[in-house]
Amino acid sequence: MKRHNDLPLNEALKLFLRQYKYRSRLDQVRIKTLWEKLMGPSVTSLTSEIRLHNRKVYITIVSAPLRQELSYSTEKIRTLFNEHLGDEIVADVVIR
């Protein structure tokens, strides 16, 4: 017997994350984990900070040549993040 307030678990979790504003924190952790997975250990070791703020991902790179190379690929990085996250979470990528 289904009650009127029964929700599937995934919808209940989404509602919980939205209501208590944990969604941005969860997205922050997911992006950091995804960066390590997509870029590998060599790029990750040269990354000092990854931060999500207002749908922008700020990535701080220690190496100047790598920073320059990644700045040419910001659109591809944004697309990869959104594809793997399954939603349009990232609007822009800023390489510093």
C-alpha cells in the first residue's frame, strides 16, 4: 500500500540535499574526486586548489606551463565535468 507522502529514495535524497543546502558541498567533493580521476596523478600533484563557487570551478595550478596548456582546454574540461556529473553544474572553468 503506497501512502501519499512516500517518495523513492533517490528523490528523497535530492530533496534533502536541496532543502538543507548540502548540494553545493556535495558537488564540491564530487568535482575534486572527478578532477583526480580525469587528469591523473601527475596533473593532480601540480594542482593546489579546486573550488566550486557560483557554478564556476576555480582550479589553481602550481606549474606555469601546465596552467597555460590547461587554459586552452577550459571548455573541454567544463564539458567533461558536466558529462560525468550528469547535470549542468559547471558553467565555467577558471584556471589560475
